[in-house]
Amino acid sequence: MTEKTTDEVFLHPGEWYFGGPDTVIRTLLGSCVSITLWHPKLLVGGMCHFLLSHRKGPASDCFSGRYAEEAMLLLLHEVLATGRPLREFHAKLIGGSTVLMVIERSLPEHDVPARNIEAARRLAHQLSLKVQAEDLGGTSARVVKFYVRTGDVWIRQVQVADINVDPDAGRQTK
């Protein structure tokens, strides 16, 4: 009898991953936002973890997962490789917490969480994504697990002081 193995991938800020049914994608979000895309028949899906709503300054020759639009383009490249249209994928939006109270709320350009949330919603609207769920805003960080086989996203809210990040958890990007 062969044991089924699960590929567990941890996303650090600015990373993204797209995988098959035996993949579990994990991340930890504060002000950052993750978008998951999942195909219910192919059992493939991906997640991005972006830090900022947009790039300041001139565009680069290569995309960076650090910025909302560029992270989405990296995921969309994988979606296109499946040969299925984007409209068949389900999306979930997670994150955008105000975990650091030093943010000056009177200056909208400094409200990174709000700008990240707005960017995720704008992208979902522009791409006509089927948004199945949102867990956005608040003041708690989120531990996120995305099970590609089922499309389930499990979220546990945690206080920043309670976070113990294992530096040896492994990094993998695609």
C-alpha cells in the first residue's frame, strides 16, 4: 500500500505558488493580502502573498510577487497554462489587518492594509473573479492554510505577540 504524500508550501511575503491536489499552501498575513484561485474540477490552485498595492517608481523588466497586480499576473500565467478559462476558477481574498498601530490613519497613502484590500477587490472585479469568500481587515494577524484538493481555506486569527515563526520551515517559490 502506498502512502499519499502532501506537498506543503509556506509562502513568505512576496511569494506565490500554484500546485495540484496534494498541495497545501500556508502563509502568515498581517497587512499583506493573499488571493487564492482554485479550479473545482481540475483540483489545481494557487495563492499569492503580496505586501503592497502597487509598485512605486518605474516598472521593472520582471514581475514581483510583492505587488498586487504583479502577483496576480504571476498566478494568471499558471491559470492560463491549465488551458481552462479564468471564469472557472474560484477566488478567496484574505488579510489586510492593521497589526501595527503606528499607522497614521489620517493619511490614506500610509494605510497599507486598506490599500491592499482595495487592490485585491479591484483586481477581483476587473478580472470578473468568482469571489467565494473574503476575510479582510481587522487587527489580528492570520495563519492561513489552503487545501488545493478541496479548495478549503482555513484561517486562524492570532495576535502578533503570539506568533512563533519557524525560520527552518522552508522556502519555495515558483
